[in-house]
Amino acid sequence: MAAYQDNFFTRGPSPLARLTFFGLAAIAIMIADHRFQALGIVRVAVSSVLTPIEHALMWPGQVARDIGEYFVSKDRLLAENRALNDRVLKLAAEGQRATLLAAEQANIEAVQQANARFQRDGVVAEIIRDARNPFARKVIINRGYSHGLKPGAAVIDGTGVVGQVTSLGATSAEVTLTTEKDQSVPVMVLRTTLVAAPTTPSGAPLLAAQSSATPPADLAASSTAAGDAVAAKVPAPVAAAVVETKAGLRAIAVGTGRDGTIDLPFIPVAADVQVGDQLVTSGIDGTYPAGLLVATVTVVDKNPAFSFARIVAQPASAPDHFRFVKVLQPADKATAYPTPDAGVGDKSSADKTASKRDAKLEAKRALRENR
């Protein structure tokens, strides 16, 4: 009992002593840690224990922030997606428009260059629609007599002859294609072949001398853009060959109207016409300049049982594939074909006409006197 009472009333250090002791201990620990890094291991151990607790306490707030950011990001992405879709559609339309403009520009440049060698001015026109008759090979262009067009003017594109102006309006005109039934074009058969080039005694081809020489005037007049294209397509390895252009017979190309082809009627079976020959305008009608490509021969049927061969050609122009054509102005009086002079005719026929006219006048005069 006495021992219990002694332990019960035993008193330790005072609170001030404890505060002083622990304060000094804390200061000593801080000095040791700052100067000698003595508590680094203790700090790592305490951080490892407290990190999961910190994450657990921060988890509700982080979840709330993630949910809010999710909805905000979703709305922002939807708005950006709509803006990008609108931009893609706009750029797609602009890209298609740029492609169309590039194609039209190329077509116009080809049309402008097609008649450079014919020394004729022209009017570039746009094909706005086909003819109302679905069975007629005709198109309507957006140029008329107010733009200087005249009936019968030739119409070309970058490849060859398209047709002829057959009807005029104030601001529009009707063009009859060469494939229209009974539409005729005076043509000449043109054949381009490859022949062996002459060589020097050493065996070298004489291509350099031939390329520098000036071609004959008649050959230059009969060559066409298609013939130049064939010459340009000759591959580089064919160095020992030259292109030879040969002009053949003249004929009248008539449109069939049924399948978009052109026929050469009344050609004898013995005529020198082959598949692949090109038909170019001969220029004898005064409407189409000489040398315009019209068609390419695709079928040659020479049946000995008939007097004439069956020759079918595919037109060179394709107005269904392009929008622009060029209407050539008629030739001026200086280059137009001369008309027969009335004074150069047969004198005997002129005298007979004058005598008949005088006899009629005398008869009328006699009738008046009798009355």
C-alpha cells in the first residue's frame, strides 16, 4: 500500500522542461539534417508511407476535375469537328473548281493554238447545251451575230474540226457537228509512216541534217497538228527512222448521224486508203482552212463485189468532253477563192443571150405599135 502510494504521487519533468528538451532536440536534428544530410533515409521512408495516403485523399477531387474536363473537352472537340468538316467541304469544292478551271484553261490554250498556222481570227465560245432534238448532232454555243459570227463559219477545238455554224441568233448559235447526217466536209487522206533514215559512210544517221533542213512548202501546208503529234510520239530509241507524211486522194467526208462516225462514200475499191490514215480538210471549199484534222480511218472494207469501198472514220474532235470551242472568222477577200468572171465566159453563148434579149425587146415594141 505504501509502495502504491509512492508511485501514484511520483512526478516527472515539468512541461517547461519537456518543451525545452524537445525544442533543443528538434533544433539539433534540423542542424544535423541540413549540414550532414543525416535524415535522408528517414525522409524517404516517411514519404513512401505518406504518398499512398495523399493519393487516396486527393482522389475525389481529381475525379471531379477529370469529369468536368471530359465534358468540356467533348464540347470543344465537337465544335472543332464541325468547323473542320465545314472547311473540308469548302476546300473540296474549291479543289474541284480549281481542277475544272485548269482543265478549261488547257482546253482554251489548245483551241487558241489550233489555228495559229491558219492566220485566221476567231471567237472562243462555250457550249451551253445540246440541241433540243436528241437525235440531231448539234450543239448550242453562247455566241451569236452580235459577236461577229456568220453562218457557215468553221468551228474547231484543240484537236480538230467540230462542225459548222448553221443557225445564228443574237447571243447564241447552232453548230452542226461533222457527224450529223449528210453534213459534208472536203477532206484529203494523210498518211504518216516511219522510214529508215539514210546513213553516212561511217554508219551514223543523218537525222541532224534532216532536222535542220527546211521542209518543203507543200509538205508544210498539208501537215496537221495530228501529224505533229504522231511525230512527237516517236520513241527516243528509234533514232534510225524518220517520219514521212504522204498526202493521198481527196474525198468528201459525210456524217452518218447514227453512231457518231464519218463515212467516205464513193471511194473506189482500188483507192489507196488504209486503217490509221488521217482525214484532214483539203480547203477546196473555202470554208475550212486546209490541214485541220477531221477524223481517223478505222474501217476499210474493200469487197470486190461492189464498185465502191466501205470506209468508216472516227471523228477527231470530242465536243461532249469539252466546254469551249473556237469559231473561225471567214477568210477575207484577199485569201478567198475567186469567183468566175462573167466576162471570161464563152463569147458565143454571150452573143446568143444578147440576141435573144434584143429579139424580145423588138417583139414588145411591135406589139405596142400595133395597138
